[in-house]
Amino acid sequence: MTEHLIAGLRQFRKETFPRFREHYQRLVEEGQRPTTLFLGCADSRIVPDLLMQTGPGELFIIRNMGAFVPPFEPDEGFHGTSAGIEFAVLTLGVTDVVVCGHSHCGAIGALYDAPNPHTPHISRWLTLGNGARLEGASPTPEVLRETERRSVALQLERLLGYPMVRTRVEEGTLSLHGWLYVLEEGRVLGLDVETGAFVPVGED
Ligand SMILES: [Zn+2]
């Protein structure tokens, strides 16, 4: 396994890095100035830079289980995702936030399982998706796909609970986008907040 990764690294150093050398040099000298915060699931099947054909310096990426947005809670907890949101919005001054869920998300599926006492961090984390669950429903593929969509809307709503996000959205300097990446189709559906429907993005 490691051999495969090292072979990839070797290829990166030999072929890819030389092509980007000047670009990296500029990014080091001028610092990063990404315009988009991409908040996605940690699932290994999601490759944001492959999906959007972006490169070094373009996306500020936060990934966690389920692409969940925790509530704004300035307490003593270790809030990695929240810290990233603050940094992207206040320090980097991104103009767009994409919250991207995906089909066949394990975190969404787990919302329908009984909490496992051996994984307290997971159980606690997953409560961030509870509002998307269809109560009383069995986790059929249709229910799961619907829950994935509802979760994207729920996380966007929670993002608006961050004062610095709400302020910039109201000022018109920050746009929020809810996406659902359909793994098996290689397409992205975007939430239309007016209608609540998910419509294809980037297919024109
Ligand atoms: Zn996932």
C-alpha cells in the first residue's frame, strides 16, 4: 500500500511539481487567496480538485464525516470545522461557500443505526444530521437519497447561524451553495433555496 503511495509521490515530484513550480512559488510568496470554502464529506470517493478541476490555491477545503456543519458554539470544545469556517470567512475572505454532501454517504446511512457505545465521538458527531432524518422511515435507498438532500439544506441553515457568515451573506459579499454529488453519475445537483429542489449544476 505504502509502495503505491510512494510511487505516486515519485511521479508527482518528477512530472507534476515541475509544471506547477512557478505557481507554487507565487503561492508561497503571496500566500493563499482561495475564493471558495468547500465543505465536504471525508469519504475517500470524494476528490474535490478532480470534481471541479481545480488546482493548488483555489479551494480552501474542510472535510468531515457527513459534510456536517456544527452549530456556532464558542465554548471549550475543539471545534475544527467551526475554526475552519471562521478562518475562511473572516481571514481569507472567501466569496463562496459550497457545502457538498454526496450519494451513498455512510454518515447519512448511520443516522438510522443505533448509536454504538464504543464510538462516542462518532455518535455525538452524527447528531448533527438528526434533523435530516425521516422519522419512522426505514433506510431504503430512496429514504437515504432524500435524507442526503435534506442534510445539505440543514447544514446550510446551520451555517447561517455563524454571525460572521450571516453578516456577509446579508451584505451580499458571501454566497452559500448546497450541493449533492451523485457519485455513480459523476454529476452535482444544487439546492435551489427558493423551491427546495435540487437541480443539475454545470450541465449546460
Ligand atoms: Zn459521506
